[in-house]
Amino acid sequence: MHWDRSTPDVKLVQTMMFLSEVKNIVDKASRSLKLSSISGETNAIPLVLCADLNSLPDSGVVEFLSTGGVDCTHKDFKELRYSDSLTNFNCNGKNSSSNGRITHGFKLKSAYVNGLMPYTNYTFDFKGVIDYIFCSEPQLNVLGVLGPLEHDWLLENNVSGCPHPHIPSDHFSLFAQLELLLPQHAPINGVHLPARR
């Protein structure tokens, strides 16, 4: 997403456009695989989003992804009149009821619990969480994640910002171990599919 901190509206609209396109891809794949006829859901494909969102945890971008929507009057829109054009990016369809919100139907959760990573971007003039892993519920369960670098190690090695000879990127790696939870299905050709893989 766009990097400039002064344009949270641009990042939020980019995220809406991105998820709208992801929904198109997921819907097409679901139809192609005939998943809706098996599970009764059109959103049966597990989804993992790994992204440098250039947005802090309290941003509209993260709120949109983690809660399923934002109000058309969200502070990140900076009192600009986006509401009419934003309905084109409503991931629940252009004709769905908005009730003053732009929504998506994905049930996403962050792989990282709040506060685990004090920063994912560590430069000389900025330190904060801007990188994320989101996964869809209930299909994916988080088994574990890679934790942060020890702050004492950064101090002992005089790392006040990155890139640095010891750390080549200004972003720290995120890693999540996920478990795929398969839904219970009726037997297909006499074979019962297990609930877990």
C-alpha cells in the first residue's frame, strides 16, 4: 500500500480495491471448483494475506481487514466525500445494503495477537507495526508465530535503525504456522473427508 503517512485515505481505498479484486478471484475459483455445492458457502476457500500495509494497528486499513468493514465517515477519509464512489468497492456486491459502511465478507483475523510485535518496521526515524499476516476463519487456525527480535540485542549491537550490517532490511520477518481446518462434508464417492489436515 502507499507509504505516505499523510494519505491514510489512499491506503484505505487501495485496500478496498484490493479486497474487491480478491473477492472476484475467490468467487471465480469457488465457481470453478463447485465449492458452493459442497459446503453451501461461496466463501469456502481459505485465504492468507501477507502484506506491508504501511498502516499502523489503529488505522482504517487494519480496522477494515480485521472487523469486516469501516464507516464511510471514518477519520482516515479526512472528511473527503468518498461515500458515493466507495460503494463500487463494497466486496459484498454493488447492490448490497451499505448502511453507511463499506464491508467485505471475509472473516479475517491477524495471526499476531495485539502487542506481540512492538515493531515490524525499524528505521532510524520510524519504528512501528506496518506488516501483517491475516488468515480466514474458520478455515485456518494459528498454531504459532515468530516473535520479535530482543530489544536488548538491538541495543547491544548498536542497531538504532535498519537496514544495518546485521539486518539487511528495514522490515522484520513475520512467520506464522497455520493449520488448515477442513469442514465436515457428506461422503463424496463413499469417502469421508477428515475435519483436519
